Amino acid sequence: MVELFLESAMLAAESQRVIALRLFKLAFSDTDAPAEAQRMVSEKLAAVASAAHAAACGASAVSIVKDYRRIVRANIRRLDPA
């Protein structure tokens, strides 16, 4: 139970970072902004489908959150200019 809490807390923090990076990109009219907006929607749909499939196959909540964190961290690496 503690592991699920910690993984979820980290997912929340990392997700906020992705949201901030995406909003910055959209607000300052980056040339990739339209593609990024489309990507946001398609990623959300894919994530819901993936999580539902994993849950239906018996995956634990911790493993589902860990998988989603991996995707969020990849977004941070892709979006962060630093």
C-alpha cells in the first residue's frame, strides 16, 4: 500500500512537470504546438486503453502506475529543453 502511494505521488509530480512543459510550448506558439496538442489527446486515449487492458489481465495497481510513470518520464525527456 505504501508503494502504491509513493508511486502515485511521484506520478502526480512528474505529470505536473509534463503539463507545465506542454503549456509553455502551447502558450509560446512553438512550431510543434499543433502536433503536441494532437499528441496529448492520442496519448491519453492510449494510456486509458493500456491501463484498462492491464487491469483486465490482472496487473497490480502498482505495476500500472509504474508503467504510466515510464511514459511520463519519456515525455519529460522529450519536452524539456535543458
